[in-house]
Amino acid sequence: MVIDEPLLHLASAAALGLLLGSAGLHKRRDPQGFALIFADYRAALGDLLPVRLASLLPGMELLAAAAVLASPWQSFAALPAVALLALYALVLAIVAWRGTPIADCGCHFGGRPQPPGRALVLRNLLLLLPALTLLVPMGDRALVWFDAITLAFVLAGSWVLYRLGHLLISNRVSLREL
């Protein structure tokens, strides 16, 4: 099976590369804040997460970001991103299912805290879709100049939808607190 539209691959790779890269950099910029959030997850999961994973996750996200950027030409390179997104969805699902009170999921870039819940699990499962498409080889349709413009609009639209999703999740949490 081959996905004959290379723009789908490029858009998925660029968007996931930006997301995972910025997440890794965010964790590197605030290691103390990330350590506190990771400790909450460890406590909520009964220490199922190894302590060492906290120091490895930022680097793993940065490597996964670089790998997805190579995935249109080497489809197996998307496997680290798929694994990370699946792990995050699983951890969020377990925490949400247990009803463990965690104040902040640690998966946003500022703004209001978002506790883990079903909405974030769904978000991560939706993020798996473009990552999974990267595992399918890219077709060989030649790219044209208009593809660059389309890619820019797809990335801008994806960023807006991602931020809107976070705003809606934050607002839902804020409304429950009232």
C-alpha cells in the first residue's frame, strides 16, 4: 500500500515534527516544572513509570521530531513518534480512568493548567492518525510550487485547530470549577 499524495506525508511530518520538537524543547527549558508533573504521573500510576524516563523524554521527543521529518523517505522513521503518542495516550487514559487528581497534564505550552481526562486521550489518539500515515510509503507524485503554499496553509490551520482544542479543553475544566 502506498499513499499517492506526498503532500499528506509532508504535512503530517512537518506538523508532528513541530509538535514533538516544541514539546521536547519546552521540557528542556523547564526541567523542574516537568519533574514535578512527571512525579504526579508516577504517583498516580503507582510508580509504573521509571524515574529515569523523566530525563529521557525530552531527548526522545526531539529525536522523534527529527525522525518524522525523515519519514516521508524512510517510513519506519515514524515509529518513535507513534510509540510516544501511543504511550502518552495510554498514560492519560489510565490516569483518567482511575480518576486520579492531577492538576496539570504537562502537555500544553503555557496558559491554564489542564488535568488529564478523556478529551486529552482523544486528542492523542487523533494525533496518532497522521503519525500512522507516515508508516505507509509515500507516492512519487512530483511536487509543484502550489504544494508549498498548500503546505503552509495546512500547517497554519493545524496549529490553529490544535490551539483551539486546548482552549476548549481548558475552558471546560474552568467551567467545572465554577
